[in-house]
Amino acid sequence: MKKDVYPILPSPIKVLDQIKLYLDESILEGDLARLLINSEFNVLSAETVNNFGLSDCEHLKFAISQNRTLLTYNAQAFLDLQLAFMIEEVPHHGIIILNPKDHDLSLQRLLELITHAPATEMNNRLEYLYS
């Protein structure tokens, strides 16, 4: 029987302003969530705080309340929310949208971002990590 093999994630750079992630429900459906949750990165998921069934806006507001960058596969909903928050001048700690069809590239680009960028660079920013 083949044992599940997961890549070893790099340790985050020890900075005071490290990006803290909040994984919405869309991210929970794959190995990426387990990888991130079991890593040394500061990760909180909708599952760990029992935030099932929340609207996309409620997930973003929760991430804001926890000073976290929201991580999702749900591109259209969060593109719309980014625009609405910009128009209403509602600050947030960032939104990262991953490509659900290319897990390897998504993981690579996500790791580059969260290991090198300080959290303040994500403020009010939407990062679309597609190819």
C-alpha cells in the first residue's frame, strides 16, 4: 500500500510581520490545507474555528478580525468582494486566490509569497496566483 507523500515545506522566515493565513472552505477540499496546517506557517482554517456555511463576505470579515490574509480557490466571489471593499474603503489584510487546477504551481507561488513578503505588503491587496 502506497503511503501518502507530502513535500517538505520550507520554514517561514522569522519576521515579526509574517503573513498569517486564513483558509476558507474552498481550500479545505485538498491536500494543500493539510500541508499548510501541519507546517510551521501561521495558518487558521474555517474548519479549525468551525466557520462552516459562512458567506464569502463573512469569511473575509473573519479574516480581517483575526489580522489574517484570506486564502481561497473562489476567484469570482473574492474578485467581486475586493472591488466592493475598495469602493467602500474597507481595509483588509489581503486575499490570495489560487488556481484549483494546478496545485503544484499554486503551492510554489504561495510559498514564494508567504516566505518572502511581509504581512503589511498584503494589506488591501488581492494576489491572483494563476499561471
